[in-house]
Amino acid sequence: MPELPEVQTIVSELNRKLKNKTIKTVIVNAPKMVAVGPGTVSNFRKADKRSADKFISLLKVQKIVSVKRRAKLLIFDFSGPLAMLVHLKMTGQFIFEDKKQRAITGGKYRLLNKPNAPLTLLPSKHTHVIFYFTDGSILYFNDVRKFGYLKIVRDDEIDQVKELLEYGPEPLGKKYSFIQFFTAVKNWNSKKIGIKQLLMDPKFVAGIGNIYSDEILFHAKVRPTRKVASIKNQELRKIYRWIKLVLMQAIKAKGSSVGDFIRTDGSVGQMGKFHFVYGRSGQKCKKCGTIIESVKLGGRTGSFCPNCQK
DNA sequence: TTCAATGTTTAGAC
DNA sequence: GGTCTAAACATTGA
């Protein structure tokens, strides 16, 4: 499940591989996943083949200047006055293939992060968009559950894109100080919610999902169920500190390959080795040996150590 | 066979 | 308006 570190891993890899490449043609197999214009997802879920044709014709001959990230949204910046915004949601994947890559893999890639998942030849039945570049390289967009989307906006429309307007601060940004974090916590209008829910709220801070909220709270020694109003300032300091540390460590490890996350060459991220609580319910705490428990919080599962976290 | 669970984000209900 | 749930969709395991 891509959260900030996984999206950052993909963005870094794509930026390196796609910079200065020019799109020759695009194939769209799932028209409802692509759109043109700043509208929200629901506006184009019913999109027909005509809008896919527009999507394709706009992308032709576009040269990629850079690939960036805001929250969990990927932003492809083109040399023309256009950008493409891509959300991977839960199961979106980008796989890049050039001659060298094909020589290594024979054109087969791991599409599911299961130890015994068979390698798949691309395009697979879950490949919904394919970008062909003029130098012969190919970028595949796969999404098993089709929750993701790709939309093209003009540079002058970017300011109207709703999701970009509503994202909270970037947790790894230099400007994201403890004071800013602290003030946002104190001003949050719904302190009745649990701290885990707050960390996962994209309006509070961008890019933290289920995996990293669990891990951050473990290191900060705070239970996910604690109400925001009950958390002491000293604990808030720890949470703030571990937001940065956990996310930085995860980016260094190229993300957690939980569920369907894979890198653009089909390899897996290594962060899962460093998980202390996420996905470890029923297993022993790596620090104290107590059995990790899990709780339901608003439809989401939170895992914690009942001894280490207060 | 059915059903819950997965997990990001948003639309819609209360 | 805050707050909650269901839904977008496919797969898996109980």
C-alpha cells in the first residue's frame, strides 16, 4: 500500500528514468481511470472512450521535465503547459522497462508482493495504461483494484485541483516544525478523535497511512487509541520526532512492500523488516516480548504493544 | 458459497 | 458543519 515513502521511492526512480524522455504513444485500456481537467475523481469515473482519446492526444509528443510528489500524489511535469497527476490509491503500480531492464528480466515482473507470486509478462490483465517513449522504453501502469487515477491538467489549472488544495503540510518539509505540528494539534477542531486517526488525516499532515501511523506511535510509546486531547506535550514531541525518523528510514529502505507495493523495476522495498507493530498482531514485541494487539479504529486496524505503548 | 478484510480518499447521510 | 459509513474494486482466506 503506497504511503509517502513508497510514493517517494517511485517518484525518485521515475524522475531519474523518465527525465527528458518524449512520449510517442499511449494506450488506455481502462478509460474510466483517466481524465482531462481539474475535476475530482467522481467526475470522470463515468468517463467514456472519447475522454480517453483526448487524454491520449494531449500526451503525444510531450516531453517529461520532471516527476514530483505532493502527499501521495505523483506529478509528471511536461515541457508543454501540462502536468499529469497520478494517484496509486491502494494497488497502483508503475513498472518501467527499457532494453537493459528487459535483458535482465526477460520482460517478466513481479506484480504482487507475495513470496511465491508468479512473475508476469507485461502488459498483464491489470495493465490499464501504457506509455511508449520515442527511445523505445515503456512505462506500464497497473492497478489490480482500479482505485487509482491519472488526470491531465494545464499548468494554469493546477491551483484549482481540489486534492492539492486540501493536503496538509509535508511531514519531511523543512518548514514542518514542531511548533507547526503542535499548533495544528492544539487547534484541531475534533480532538475527540484518536491520535492515530489524526496522523492519518491528510488534511492534518500529508502522506501518513496505516503502516506508518502504527510505527510512529510505537516508537513514541503512545497507544493508537489515545484521544488527542489526552496526549501530553512531551509525548507530542516524541510523536513529531518519530514522524520524521520513521518516514526517513522508510524512504532509505525504499518503502514497505506490504500488499501490492513494488518498485519501478519490480523489486520489493525493505522497510517491512523494520516494522515493530504493523502487521505483527499476535506476534511478540521486538522490544519486550509482549504479544502485539490490534484494535479497530473507525474501520481501520491499528496494532500496538500493550506494554511499550501507554 | 458467502462474507469479512484489505486500505486511500471521497461522497453522501445523519 | 462535524462525524460517520459506505463505496470505488478485486482478491484472498476463513
